[in-house]
Amino acid sequence: MRQYSSSGWAAICIGIATLVHFALGFAIEFSVDEAHYALYAQHLAWSYFDHPPLVGWIQWPVVALTNSEGIIRLIPELLWAISCILVFQVTMKLHDFLQGRHTGYLTSALPSANACGLMAVLAIIAAPIPHVLAIGLLPDTLLAPLSLGLMLMALRWLTKDHFTIADWMITGALLGFAGLSKYTAFFTAMTLLFIFLSQPQKPWMTKAGFWLAMCIGFTLITPVLFWNWANDWISFKYQIAHGAGSEWLWSRLSAYLGIQVLAYGPLLIFGAYLFIKNCIRSNYFSVLALLGFFAIPFAIFTSLSGGGGLPHWTTPAWFCLAPFAGIGLAKRWSTQHHLAIRSLFITQVALCCIGFAYVLSGGINSAAIKSNPIADLYGWKMAGQKAAQLAQATHAEGIAVHNWTLGSRAAWYAKPVPVFVLDQRQDQFDLWFGQLPRRTNILLINWSDLTHNPPVGDQASGAQFEHCEPLDSLEMVRFGRTLSTFEFSLCKSW
């Protein structure tokens, strides 16, 4: 049997996971966020209501050529693979930094850099949530490789204690593209600044390269600033309110921490614990500063989670933790203590495979379960196409839904028919399609898993249409089970 090096095994594992992502990418329809960001690519702008523009810009060349979900999903699949490769590279650089002239950081010798890199990659592959972002493009999918790139530049700085002009330019570009990916890139920039400030001497402040990097980064994010200035800073206002969430509750914080462990797996946590316990002494600021690439965004998101938060927001931080976890796991493995690592890895990969099968099956519909989240991934293509046909047949002036989570799929699959959201919340659809004109006849889509009564009645009752006439319905059936039902009505005189 041919023997592979650790780097070879890492490449094989990344390749196998990428093939799985590729297969799943062709098997399911767009999720809410995927459709929303694909619409970004169809409606190119300097920025958008809910996020900076890179998540739309990067898809534009592919979206301009095809509507195939599987082809469009090649972008996040490639970004995930790049992130895994960067995890391997950062781990090797971190290993060399610890083993080099900074040997005082170590409590004992480390395994080979390749072995540490392999463990880091395996810890990421065994983490469930990153696979979701590898199939569906989100801003966090973009921010993960950019954060790892900045972490690599930080290690380069710590190793050399200085940057070339090219290093500064690369750092500035990474900062700028991170800012174009997601506003929370600010936390990563804070960590990089903290690393620079952690050094006893700070000659970089007087270097032309540092200010060149700042200029490059600022220039790259000017489209976001310009767009927000022209639109009354609505994106910043929305994200501040969104991040603050609702009433802060301890129960939400506890649930968020539990979900984080399930979403990213205990293997990363175990590896990071082993790194801190066995690989470094606690009083070395450079290593602790590097851990800030994980600790700072994770602490901020966790502190805000009492008001509400989504588990995938911390994905770039977990990618940045993987190099530390990889070194800790490799150190443990080298002492012949394999059982815990092997058990955790096998368990997590098995759970990922069960999750893939669960998605492909269409989930579970049961009276005991309030809703089936997987039902959301099936039926919208047929529903959107049917809605477009009905709108044309009835001469409706567009399609209406009750909130934006329904609107993104309707707008993507029924394009180019305009889609209007009937709630009072301002969102991106108001910028794309405007407000629903008065006296308009519209085709209303109602989805069984998020059903609303048609807004019919007089003005005093708060309803807006004079009347709605049911036209048709569509059942989404998968493997003999009805996942959801779409109802189509013609609503007249808004």
C-alpha cells in the first residue's frame, strides 16, 4: 500500500470533503441566505442593506452565466478548500514560530509541523457547521480564509519583526477585502493591531509600509462607506440593532454555548485545551495575542448572544483556533494517547454524515415536531416558477410574500418578476423593488411552514387588499412524504 505524508493525507481528506460538498450542492435548492446573496450578484451595487458587497461581487461572473445552484456553489466549496489549506499553512508557520528562536514558549518538543497541520485540518473537517458554509456562500465563508491570511501575516511579522513593502501591501489588501466581506472583520483587525502593540518596540508606526497598508485597506472599503453615506447609513444602523438583539437572557447565552460545542465539535476545544496546557507557558504575550484571532470575536459574539445570535457567526474564529488545536492534538497523539482523539473524530464525522443524509432525506415531518427546517430547502424552485406563470396569466404586477425569508427564494426562482415584502420592516427588497404601488393587483405566495392570513379587509382593520382569490396550490413531496404546501392567491387593489 502506498504511504502518504501528513500533507498528502491532509490533501486527500480535503479533496474527499470537497467532493461531498460538490454532490450536495447539486442535490438541494438554495437556502434563504444563499438566494439572498445570489440576488446581490444580480443587482450589483456598491453595498447592500444587510452586508458589505463582496458576497455578491464574487458571485457575479458565475450568476451572469448560469442559474444552476450546483455551479454557483463551486465558489463556497473552493473557499472552504482554500481555508483548509490555509489552516495547514498557518499551523506549520505557528509550529516553526514556537520551535524557532522562541523555544522558551514550549514546555516540551513538538511533533513534526506536517503532523500538526494534518491534525488541524482533520479537526476542521470533523466540525459540522463549516460544511454548511462550504455548500452555501455566506459572508462568513469569505471571512474565514481572509482571517487566516491575516493570521499568517501576523506570524510572519512575529517571526521577522519587520515587514517588506510587499508584506504591508498584502496585509492592507487582506484587511480591505475582509471589510468588504463582513462588518465583524473589525474584530480581526483589532487582533492584528493587538499583536503589533504587544511588541516591546513599535517601529512600524513610523514605517511608510504601515501607512500604505492602511491606505490600501481604507481605499478598498470606500464603496461601503460611500453607499452608506448615500443611504443614510442604513446598513450600519441595521447591523448595530441586529447585533444588539432583543432582551438579554441568560438562557440564550447558555443555549448559544451549547450550540457552539455541537456546531463545531469538542475536538477543536479539546485540542486547544491541550495546546494551552502542554505546549506553551502562559506568560508569553505573542502566543496569547495570536489566540486573539479566536478569543476576541468569540467573546464578543458570546457576550451578545443573550440578546440573540446565530451559530455560524463564529466560524472564522473557529478556523483560526484550528492551528492551535492541531498542535495540541498532534502532541497528544505523539504520546500514544490516541483513544480520545480517535473517538471524538469518528463521532463527529459520523454526525456530519448523518446530517448530510438528513438533509437529503428532506428531514422529518411529525406532529411532535413543530417544524421541519429541512423542508425549507425543497420546493421553492417549482413554487417560484409556478408563481411567475400565474403572475403572467393573471396580469399581476408582481409577487408578494409576508417577509424577506420567503422573498429571497421567490425573487430568485421567479425572476425577473418583482417581489414585494408585505411586512413593515425595511429591508433590501425595498431598495430593489420599492414599495408595493397603490391599487396594485399582486400574486400572493403563502407557505405552510410560515403561514399568514392574507391581508384582506378595509383600511380601518389594518388590511391592505380589497380581496384575495385563491388560485392554486402546490405540494412539495419527497420520498412519498409531503414536506410543505404552497398556496397562490390573486390579491386585488392594494
